[in-house]
Amino acid sequence: MTITQHDTTDPAGPSGRHDDHGIRLLTGLLTDNDAADALAFAAAGGSVLVAPEPDDAVAAELCGVRVEAALPRAEWFVTLADRPETVRLDGEVPIFSTLRTLNVIGSDTAIAATTSVRFHHEPTITVRRVGSGCIVASGVADLDALQQHRTLGIYVARLLRPAFPTSTPTLGLAVVGYGPFGGMGYLHGLAATETDGLAFTAAADNSPDRIEAARLDFSDLVGHDSATSLATDDDVDVVVIATPPSFHAELAIELLRAGKHVVMEKPMAITRADAEQVIATAAEHDRTVTVHQSRRWDTDFLAVQRLMRNGDLGEVFNIETFVGGFEHPCRAWHSEDSISGGAVYDWGSHHVDWINQLYGSAPSRVLCTTHTRVWHDTTNVDQLSLWMQWADGREATFRQSDVCAIRRPKFHIEGTAATVEGHYRPLRTDAVVPGRGHLEHNSHHAEAPVDLTVGRYDGEHGIVTSQVRPAPDQGWGFHRNLADHLLLGESLAVEPEQSRDVVAVLEAAHRSGNEGGSLIEL
């Protein structure tokens, strides 16, 4: 939920200034007219967010709190109260902001969050219910930081809802294509088990051995031998499609028509036309469809995203990403063009989504060059280079290779103020095991987040570099959002149209590669 800031020093005044959700935001010193207007708005069912100033008696009476102390900008730890609005949110989170501690003076004002100040928990966010609406006071004075915060932004938006459910049901989640141990079926089962509001209830796979393995992983699981059988299971509300990509669209349409919400593994489909049909079917049957673009929650990508959002790189005009090495490609369906869609549909589903998210839209033209020079036992190409351009001249390149013995950087991003780059590192675990001696295990290089180096030009000193660590881990971010959307009506993190746009780029790239690198307008 986006909250539009309104400062009461604006001569237009707060009346009439609210967003489509019936929310008004008041900052600065309030007048009696401001308070009367806000009270009437709340009594009629609206919501008001106030950042009270010290010594503002009008704001104190309106919110039922007064500012006790104004503290400097620092990292403060905010603890959420035991309220229904905290569901699937971390209970204590840090935020950088100036802070105003609050003192409750109204009998109808409740404390919604506190902050530890010298070992005392001081009220930081409060809620006063007025008629069918509410007035929320925030002692976190940096309202931009509050709104953008991944926990507090959601929490305050929930507090501003006139009516928030005190309890919600648990949704049954199932997987079609459970796969081997440690695969996507196990991942989604684990995520559902550890996400409040979701329960892993069923799995479908055409291999009886894998269904038996799934039951060993999750003892209460119901097994099905097909998606058609699973579609009749009344205990299943949400189905994750984790089959090879060539089956995604067909299965999604069948399950949507059966009344199930659908999560599709990436890529959403092989063609844009199929993706459009899935979206239309979901709308026709009033069901949710989304895509598990899981790497939006990768902590190094989140760090890049934050750098760009904060303007640290200036205006970004070139993004380059890479994945690969020099080794024999996968010999399973991932390397078979007719089942996977082609090499670009694998990691490209993640990297193109990253690039679209960073730029805020899909490109207007693409060109893809490919090579098959070493590995001739698969139908996937050995290497591809996908170039994308936006209407304003910004560009991006995604490269994937099985013949690159010295890896390129994972990220190389150029802006008018700085350049950021992050390099893969080997993932090797060594152990000495009694009776076996030295054992070495190598993991896929792309599973570990990379540290970022930011280089800025300084006219006096030349290039000045700094290091940026990955962002804190987000946990089961996708699944938490899925539950929040289905149970609370909150926005989807991955809108299906965004994944459709990724498929459009991948489809065009595959065609361009087959045509020897033709330029394709989207």
C-alpha cells in the first residue's frame, strides 16, 4: 500500500488529499481545522497517519499521544505489539531514522509498537480507533524509511486498514511434479510447513517412487498420480506447478478451471500467447496465478536493488549479468530444447526478471547470439548472449555459458554516479572423515550471494571504492507474500503480467538465436 505524504504547511490543507485507499497522512504542526477534518474523515471510515511534532498540543489530542523526546537519527530496534496485524512479520526489526518517543494520554489509544531506548521500551507507533476508521501515530519520523521498510511498511499499512481480520484459515498447498529429494517439491513443502497460513497437504507425480519419497519427507501428505486427480482434492487450495516448462501452461489452465489458485515455477510458459491464456483463465475463474520468481529474494540482488533505489549509482544505463562456467551441461530435461524451451529459458528466467525489475519495465528490442562449439550431446546451445535495449537508450546484457573457463562478474552495472560489480566465488567444503580420509564437496557457484564493489569517481582522488555486503536474508519471502495475498488481500510480489513480459523476452531471444542474431522488436 502506498501512502502519499501530505504536509499541513501546504495551503491546500489536508482536506481532499488522500489516496485511493482512504488514507491521509499529516505532517508538520497541526491546526484545529486539520484535527477536526481528520477526526471527521476517520469517523466516516477513513484512516489517518500522523507524524506528531514535539509540543504539538493539537496532534497530541488528535492521536491520544504526546511526544516525550526527540532522538537523533540512528539505528533503532522496533518491537511489534502482540496484534493480529503482525501475522507473518518479524517481531523486532531495525530501522534507521530520527525517533520521537510517545506517551499515551488517551484512553482509547493502543500501543502498536515500542522501541528500546536505554533498556526501556518506549511507545513508537500507536492506534486510536475513531468510528469505523482509525488514527495511527508514528514516532519513526523518517516516513520514507517507514514506508519502504520491508516489515514496518506492511505493518503500518495493516494498522491503517479500518478492519483487519482477527484470524484467517489455513490454505492447503500442493505440488504437481514433486521431483527428487531436495528439488522444488521439497522446497515448497518445507516453505508451506514453515509459513503461517499455509499447510503442505498433497503432491502429484507420475513416479510412484517419488510420491513415496514425498510421504517420507512429509508424513501427512496425500499422494496423487496426476494433476487431474489432485484437482479433485478439496483439501487443496493452492497448487504449485513444478514440472518441466513445456507443461506449465496446460496444467495451469486445467487447475485454474478446477478452482485452484496456481503458482507456476519459472518460466511461466514457453510463449507469450500461452502466458496470456493462463492470465485470462485466472481472471475468468477469479483465481490467483503467480510465478515463483524466487531469486527476487536473493540477498545480493536485494543489495543491488537498494543501491539503485537510493540513487547511489546515479542514472543506471547499462546492466550486465552472467551465469556459467566450463563444464558439461546438465544431461536431464533442462538441456533438451523441446522440453525446457531452450537454454535461455533456464537461468534467463531469473536474470531477465532481475533486469526488468531494476529498470522498471521490459525492453523494447532484443538480439541474441548463440554458440554450439563443444557440447554436442544436448540440444541446448553452449553459450548465449542476450542484448536488450529500452526506448530511452538504456541497455542490458545477459550471458549464459557452459564454455567460459574464467567466469565473468555476476553483476556489472554502470550508472552516471557509480559502477557496481560482484564476482562469483568457489563453493567448496573440505572435511576429513574417519575411515574415508579427505572428502571434498563442490556446490553450484550461483547459490552463494556475492559481495559488491562500488566504484565512484572523485575529481580529486580519482576512483574511490567501497564494499557492500548482501542484504539480510528474507526467509520464505515468496510464500509469506502468497499467504498475505490470498488471506489478507495484499498485493502480489510477483504479478503474472511481469512474468508474462519475461516470457516475451525469452521467446524473442530464442527466436533471435535461431535466426543467427536477428534484431526483434517487442
